[in-house]
Amino acid sequence: MIASCKAPLGGVRFLVRSRIVALVVVTLSLSCASRSTATFVAPAKEDAGDATSNAEHPRAPFDAVAPTPDARGEASAAPPTNERAQALKVAGFEDAIVVIPAEMKPVPLLVAAHGAGGDPAWECERWARVARGRWFLLCPCGAPLRRGEAGSYYYPEHHTLEREVTAAVLAAREKYGTRITTAGGTYVAYSQGATMGAIMLVEHGDEFPHLLLIEGGSGDWTRARAERFRATGGESVFIVCGTSGCAGRAARARPVLERAGLAAEVRVIENGGHTELEAVGAAAETLLETLAPR
């Protein structure tokens, strides 16, 4: 299981905190939650919201999803056992997390950014199930939400996120070289990571031609911004919404993106909630599959 930014990574073993969400037997001698070492169990915490308000859209609790199924309620497809997760030193920032494909062939970069209060370790676990070695997965950490406490992070503002992602990509390319292709990168993000990413990645379409934005990043697509993203190499913007506010903004953004020559897709899950899990997460995974390397 994947450790959070400050925790050491031992070999290929991951470490993630989780709540027990399956049926448990409570006795007088056991009344507190235990730590789980099962692979890909979501930790128990809540997102602090998007980039503009920490309480605007409370995130569905992670423990709404049982340990063994994935976000769609189906059995998880575990990644290859010889896939490796490692901490990556990033100059000027907390360590990022990378998941290295088992095969040596070059693959595109997939950067996954969390929401406010999120954890890059959990984000990498969540998307490693989907990537399955077809992308080189990189999860930027952000800054601790509460000083001295690991496992809960945020991105202070979009310029800082831009600098961190740029530094993390540079570090990954320097360390792993030809394992990562020079084209075809995808940026997937939830809430704050999506809102800030949509703003700062306009200048980085060459590195990230494909954006997959979940419950964030739908409200800032002006004609000038969409055209700039296309001019720098952007190809597609996919938006997934589980709340009405996101859905309304996405509906207005889609024609703006299309007029700029970008492929635009919007998926709305009615009453899906402000989350990247369950039906909202499943819709995002379906869209990501259309970008998978062939």
C-alpha cells in the first residue's frame, strides 16, 4: 500500500490508513478502529472542498466504499504485483508519489492531483487500479493542511501547483528517463486539483494535451483560455460532475472548448455528489479509458 508524502516507503509495500467499512464484530474488549493493510483501501478522511471554498461541497466519506470493491462496486483489478510505488524527491516541495509500470516499455505520463484535504498516496492507489501499467503515474503532494500532520494536503494556489507539477515532472523525467514518453500526457484531478489545474495547464498543452477534470475546473473556460490551451498543444478536456453547480458550468464550457478546436466531453451523474468515487468515479474511469495508449 502507498505511504503518504512524509512516511518512508519500504520496497514495494504500500501503507495507507483506512476505516473498517465491512461488517465487524464489536466486543467489550475491542471498541476502536484498526489499521488495515489490505491493498487499495481508501483512507477515512474528507475533502476540505474546492479552490474557492473549503465547505462549499462536502466530499462523500471514503468509507462509503467497501474495501474489496472498486468505485463501481465491482471487484477491483489489482495492479501487477511487480508494479512499484516510490517516493520521488521534488526540489522545493514535499515528495511526490510515483507508480512505476512493471514493463520497461515507454508509456505516457499520468499526473493525478487530489482535492483539498486529500492525500497523494491515496490518489495514486485509486488511479493505479485504472492505469494498470499503461501510464507512468505521478501524484504531486501539495502542502500539509495542518502543520506537522501527514496524510492531509492541499495546493495553496494555482501558481504553486504549476510550479510543483513542473518540478515533479522534471524530477520524474530526470530519474526515469525513457520510461516516460515525451508526448501524450494526461492530467486527471479532483476538486481543488481540477479547479487549479484547469487554470495553470493552459500553458502546458504540450506536456498535458488531455485533461480529465472531476468536480472542478469547469467554470473558468473563457474563449481566450480555451484557444490558448489548444495553441500550446491541448487536444481534449473531459469534465465529470456529480453536483448541479459543476454540471451547469460544464454545460456552458463545452461549446467554448469545442469552438477552440478541442475535443470536449461532459458526464453528469445526477445526485452523484462532490466525490471522485462511486458513479462519478466510474464515469471518469470510462473517459480515461478512451485516452489509454493503444
